[in-house]
Amino acid sequence: MEPARKGLLTGKYTPENPPQFTDLRSSDPLFHPENYKKTGELLSTLRKLGEKYNKTPAQIAINWLVKYSPE
């Protein structure tokens, strides 16, 4: 699993700002409106941690992956 879920966990894409039609992500089920609801809580947590540590949500996700992935 890529740490930022194709940009979904970066906070760049939202139901109000989905990937553009010409973007390959626009047809990816990961970006279906229901999945925004499912990842909303996780993204909120990543944002809070990012504020605490002065990092972006993507940096928090990547750090977690590096630190806690099995070798």
C-alpha cells in the first residue's frame, strides 16, 4: 500500500475537489465519494498530528510507514 493512497491522504483531494476527469485517479474506486467518508477520520487525525509536529499529512503517513513497516 502506498503511504499517501495516491494522494488521498495528502488532503489535496476532497469531495469538493476530486481528481480532474483527465487524471487517472478520477476513475479509481479509491476516490469514490464513499471512500472520502471512510478516510475522512484518518485524514483528520493525520492533520492533527501534522499540526502538532509541523508536518504535512503525507509526511506523517510516510513516517509511519517507514517506522512501523516490517523489514
